[in-house]
Amino acid sequence: SYELTQPLSVSVALGQTARITCGGNNIGSKNVHWYQQKPGQAPVLVIYRDSNRPSGIPERFSGSNSGNTATLTISRAQAGDEADYYCQVWDSSTKVVFGGGTKLTVL
Amino acid sequence: QVQLQESGPGLVKPSQTLSLTCTVSGGSISSGGYYWSWIRQHPGKGLEWIGYIYYSGSTYYNPSLKSRVTISVDTSKNQFSLKLSSVTAADTAVYYCARQNRLQPNPYFDYWGQGTLVTVSS
């Protein structure tokens, strides 16, 4: 089965750029989606198909995907960006696969 | 605006069957084009996809749960449901229902319910 690997935690200084990675075998050949989840809330889609932002998501959120790593980049990090972030792909055999999640801390 | 709302018992006894329903508003399950999924999250842990159903009734389940899971749909009520049998404390989790656009080549979850906590305990 296909697996996605994320760092458990990432820290970023207020106003700086955070990068959260999602690793998988040849993940660059797949489309990666990213979700933000704040405590006690349901996940919210922040990036779909590698680099597209749903309406209402700030331009500070961007994504890229190549080789064995996809990356969610959050520019000018704000306190409100503190959350857990999950990557997700659609695999032909496993269907839905989630990464283990990354806790973003804004210092 | 599509909305999904989970409902069902918050407490289930070990060895019994967990049953939840997701009611969809603002759109019709019968319109097609979407997979309707159940996802769970153990306390303090990550997201685990349980399975999905299409309005026609076709399903696909996570192999790790397949033997205990049944997802069904009631288009007349615009609802879909989850049954998880032989539950143990390890099934204690927040359960979410969510929608994916199956017309996309690599569907993502665009709408989620708020989630409902189910505790398995005697």
C-alpha cells in the first residue's frame, strides 16, 4: 500500500516562511492535497492538486510537488496558522491515503 | 452551500455495532459525481479513511477495516450511513463524513461534517 511520510512537527517564527513536507514514492506523479485542522475542528482544504488554492484560502499558502516530496509552504506565518496539516493523495489501489500529519507551531 | 452533519450514539459498548448517519443538505447525493466518505481520527492522532459510497450504492473500504465496515446510502433521505461491527476501545475516535468530487482525476475532500466523538466503553 502507498504511504505518505510527514514530519511530526515544524516550528516557524512569526512572519517567516514555514515548509511542511510530505514524502512518498514518486509522489511527484500524483496529485497532492493539503488540509489544515485546528483543535476541535474538522479539516479544511487549503491546497488541492499540488498547488491550487480553494477560494477563501490566503495567497500565503502555496504548494509544490516533485520527485519523492511534496511541500506545503506558508509565507508570512501568522499565529492563526498554528494547526495540524495533513497531506492526502488518491492511489489507484488504496484509494484515499493520508499522511500522518504535522503540527505547525508559530513562535 | 453543501453541509454534512453526523449523528448517532456517542457511546457504544464493546463488541456491539457502531452506527452513524451523515445527513447532506444543500445538494443531492443522487446528483452523482461525488464519493461520500467516512473518516475517523483517534484522540490526538491522524486521519484514517474508512471508506466511501457512491449514490448507486457501490462502495470501497479501507482494507484494514473492510471485514467490519458497511457503508450504505439512502437517497430518499439524502443520507449515508456507517456501521462498524465488533467494536473495541480502539475504535474510540471522532468520526467525520466528507465529500469528494469523483469527476476529478485525483479527488480531494471539499466538504466535511463537524465530526462526532464515539466512545467505546462498557
